[in-house]
Amino acid sequence: SLIEGNCDIAQASRAMKDSEIQKAISRGRDPKAFVVAMDGIAVVVHPSNKLSNLTKQQVKDIYTGKISNWAQVGGENKKIVVISRDSASGTFEAFNALALQGAKVRPDSLMQASNQAILNMVAKTPASIGYIGAGFVSAEVKTVDIDNVNVDKKNVLSKKYPYSRALFMYTNGNPQGMVKKYLDFILSDEGQKLVEQLGFYGLK
């Protein structure tokens, strides 16, 4: 929408790609990025799953198909049901880069269109694994530490948690007028409180 000139502010859960920036410039736009919040991509399992930690390598191997049974990572002898976001999602692209290093998700994974859809499916599928933004975590699912690091605010802001990501707002050129006022509000103490209320992590 920003590239096409259809909006004043574009929200993104990943950074713009170089190709997107070049496309914007070719159309006379000048994208400026503003980090407005931080998020951790939480790896979630069914509450009945006894595992509380996975390594980055194990997560990658589960999602690429090298590991297909929970017994291979110290869990019960059950086939792992892999749930992923669809490839059009910014969360998918961030997880693909941070967790899979660009490797392809196993072909039998169940692709879902939203964080909420993944949460709902993991909540009713005992042998499943999924990933969602930290703001969507609820008591219906259980988060798994990654390399013994929890997806809490301190670990996300310090980027100690390996699947930490920035959340962006993009403007066309340096913001002015109402656009600047809105961004200033988002980055103010009051705006950052709203970020926290929504389940994401403020920048301070």
C-alpha cells in the first residue's frame, strides 16, 4: 500500500526487503522505517506436552522434517504435527529467517492464515507445535524456551531470545503533520503503554 501510494503509514512485522525499497523509489516514494515495538515469536505446544525447552537446532529440524517424533527430543512417542503460518505472512518470513535460516518448511505442515488460527489449532491438537507472536500467547497453549531462554520482555529487548523481532511503521519520506503527530504518540509513554496492553513489548 505504501509503495502504491494508498496509505500514509504501513505497518510491518518484518523489515522491507531491498527489492521493495527499490520498487518504492522507482515510483517516487521514499520509505522511512520506525521501530514502534518489539515482539518475540513464541514457539508453542499443547499444555499436555511435558517438554519445556527446545534448542534452535531442534526447532529447525522439526520444521524441516529431520525430526518427526516427539521422542527424538525427549518427549512422548508421538508424531509431531507441525503448524506454520502461510508464506504471505510477515511472521512466517521472520520465523523462516530467524529459526530456519531460509530452509523450506516440511511439505506436510499445516499452514494457517493468522496467529489466532495457529493458537486455536495447537490448543486442540496434543502432538502439535506452532509459532505465534508473543502478544497472542494465552493459557490455551504452552510456550517453550529456546536454548533455555524465555520469550519475556527482558530477553526480547536484549535480543537474547533468538526469535526476537522489531515491529515497524513505514512512512513515505520524513513524517510531517498528522503522520508525525501519530508516530510521536505511538513512541510516547502513553503510546508504549498501549503497545504493552496489546501484548507486545514497549521499547523501554
